[in-house]
Amino acid sequence: QEHLWAPWRLSYIKSDKSTAPPAAELQWLPDADRGCFICQAVAGKADREALVVDRTDTAIVILNRFPYNNGHLLVAPRFHRARLEQLSTAEQTGLMTEITAMVERIERLMQPEGFNIGLNLGRVAGAGLPGHLHWHIVPRWSGDTSFMPVTAGVNVIPQSLDALWELLTSHGGQP
């Protein structure tokens, strides 16, 4: 039997999975859902622990805790919005600007050969958090899909979330 060693995962398995700091430290937006991990990240101050890569007036960027591939990001509006028509024009523009900036940053720092970028709108469309819109940015490389997802239901991610956070946030995203 073959073994796949991923020793960095032990600290993740043993860690506290909550993303929210104590309630006293949070600054909730008026329409926030306190059970929503994106709203918790917006309200919190501990970007590293919440895996927040960037914040703007209209958007927040978070590392996906359960990535499809290395560098998988979520880009979401700061305010709790479930539907596209709930976004203002400024929010729509800000989200697209942030998606573009994150693609450029990942290209510069990680040199992917392509991207999957998408939004799952509604639970039946695959939205794991249907109450808060979020776009997925998934960097892709030739050969990044192996037999593992098909035969074992396993994705092999070659970089820890902490190391990826450090790469994307250090020096303003400059290599």
C-alpha cells in the first residue's frame, strides 16, 4: 500500500477551526450574519488566523480552507449579500477589480498556466455558503490533476495555507 505523507496537515487537524476571534474583538457590519465565516473574517482583526489576504472598501479575499488546488482564493463582498442583484454598482466594480488584482498577484508570485474563476449561485449550483456571494479563483498548472481525485477522492496540495498566506501578503504581494 502506498502512503501519501503530508506532515504539515497535523497542525491543521489539531488546530481550533473557528475563524472568529472572541465576540468582544469583532466589529460587525450592520447586515452581517454572525454564523457566516466570511462575515466573521470581515468583522475580525486577525487576518492571518482568518486567512484574509486582502481587504478593500467593497471586497474581502480569503484563502479557501478546503482548496481544490494550491492558491485557491475566495473573493466576496464585505456586506452579506446572497444575490447578484443585491450588489451595488460600486460593489460589482470593486469585486471585479479585486478578482483582477488577485489573478495578477498569483500570476506574478506563483506562475500558474491558467485559472478557473467562478461563482456558484445557490445551493443546487454548488454554493457551500449560499447566503454570502463569493467567487473562486483557482490557479491551474499542466499536470495538476492526477489520479488522486478520481481514485481516492483526494486532492494533493503542495503548500500549507500558512505558507501561501505569507507569500500572498508579504511585501504587498511583491516577490
